[in-house]
Amino acid sequence: MPNEPFIDSARAFIGGERVPPLVLVLVLVGERRDDLVCLEGHLRLTAYALVGFPTDVECLIGTASAMGRRAK
């Protein structure tokens, strides 16, 4: 089943399993902070959403002003 990895991860979170932090980047456009984008950890992020973010989510966050230009 294609959704099984997400469901398995969600069950693991409910069971208290620790996982690596998500890797996010805050896209900067001029002086504005535009978007927080997930670079690594999409499966974990989806699993957290499935269980309603019942715990604090550990993240590594960086900034990238050039990323906004590439996304357009």
C-alpha cells in the first residue's frame, strides 16, 4: 500500500519513537520572510500532520535569500 510508510511513521510517533529533525529553510525575499520550506523529512512531516502534531517537532532551520529566485 503506497500510504503504509506514512501510517507506520505516525504509529511510531504515537509510540514515542525519536526521529531525526526536519530540515527546513526560511525563504527570504528582500526584507520579507516568505515561506518555510521542508528540504528533508517530508515523510516525517506528513506523519506528524496525520497525528495532529502531538509533540514538539525538532527542526533545523536555515535561511536562503537566493532560494526564492529559483522557485519562480
